[in-house]
Amino acid sequence: MTMKPLDKTMSARDVVAQLADGMTIGIGGWGPRRKPMALVREIARSNLKDLTVVAYGGADVGLLCAAGKVRKVVFGFVSLDVIPLEPHFRRAREQGRVDVLELDEGMLQLGLRAAAARLPFLPTRAGLGTALLDHAPELRTVRSPYDDGETLLAMPALELDVALLHVNAADRMGNTRIDGPDPFFDAWMARAARRCYVSAETVDASLATEDLDAAKRNPFERSLVTGVVPAPGGAHPTSCGPAYGWDLPHLRAYCASAEDDAKTAAYLRDVVGQDERQYLEGVGGLPHVTTLPLPIL
């Protein structure tokens, strides 16, 4: 009997069809870097609502707030780096349209790690002596059971229904590869989630290789991956090093669309559009995206 080859490929619409209102969704990447924007845009086009988004956020958080998909944001920051304040998130927050849980960056990581280990919390000193406990009454402290008796913050597990990630390369079986200089905390997102969907610049039949350096860039096990979405240019307007940098002119136009409801609606209608093909054509096509210069930091 011949076994059918494992094939986890699907479309962005297939992914969104498996999501539901009220889910907690972790979004990988970091600020304006390697965000799964093709998947985020597909959510923005959908009828989903009342999502809780967990992220080291950027345009992913802002776009979903602009589209009215978000009930709560759990974040270490929401920034576009070169544009410090993400305006769509800021506007949603100022208008009281979203709840928030603002965390120290290390606390957010520990929350993911606790969920990945199926623990209720992990102890940390991060957050102690700050105003976080005043603004987040759900956070608790614990006392060390050992002789020191130290008071520590008990960072609760951030359990995700779904993680959405973007990588440089994947194969049909769910293996992934991140070629950029930093994997960020995508692996913890994948492990903290019940399901993980990965968009990729390229999707091959197999990423099997004898190149140990390339193998080391596989950040997590394929068994964690529920679906793989071919998405060339899928991080735009964020960067996907070393393939391309972020699109600063586009990010500026995106930020300008936060000025009022009419401009936001126009961006969603005319730029995000009806599908990813329309989006990519509108921003100059894949050749434009793949020639965006990498930022020099």
C-alpha cells in the first residue's frame, strides 16, 4: 500500500474559514518585521469579530483594529519602529474600541512559554515595582516556597487558539525555515497554540537538506504546523529579511489612513481590496516588494 504524501498546503481563505469569532490569535514577527500580513489581510476581509490578538505588534494589530476585528490586544508593544506609534491601534484605544493588556516584553514571552509547557504560570521579577499590577488586576504575585521567600510575579499562560506566522520557506509537510537574523518568538507562538498556520515566501515539496546551517534555521517541529500557505510577498508592507525590507512609503500612506473613518474605509476598500492578488498589484507587484531595500540598523 502506497502512503499518500503529507500535504498541509492551503489558501489564506482556507485558514480564515477555520477561525471563529472570539478566538485568541497569536501573531508572530516583531513590529514591522516578518509579519504574516497576507493572513492578517484575509482576516480583515472576513466577517470575523471579537478577536483577542497577542503580539509584539505592528501593522498586524493596527490593520485588524482598523477593520473592527479586535476586542482585546495583549502586547509588549505596538509600533512600526521608524513610525513609533501605530496610529490605527492608537485610535482604537483612544476611542475605547479595544481592551488591552500591556505587558513587559519578557513577561509576554514567559506567558507564551508557560502555555507551551502547559503550565498555569511562570514566576518572574519582570513587572514588579511597576504600574502594571495597578492596571492589570488579573496579574498575581506568588511567594517562593524556598528559604528566600521572595515575592515574584506569576505570569499567567497565554494560551492561543491559533498562531499565525510568516517564514522565508516552508514545505508541504510543514517544515519551515527562517533565513533572517532573528526568529523572534515565533517558535513559542507555535508551541503555545492549539493550531498553527504558516505563510511562506516559497513552498517546496521538501526542505530536507544536508546543509546543517540551513537545518538550524528550522525553528520548530513540523508536527506543530496545521497548514502552510504559499504567500510570496506575504509580509508586505513589513520586512522579510533577507528577501526584502519594509515599505516605508506604503507604511506612511497606511498611517495617513488612520486620520478619519473615511480614509480608513478607503484603505480597506482600495488597498487591502478583495483578495491578495489585487493587493499586490496595487502596491506595485511582487517585483516591487522583493526589491525593497533592507533597513540598516
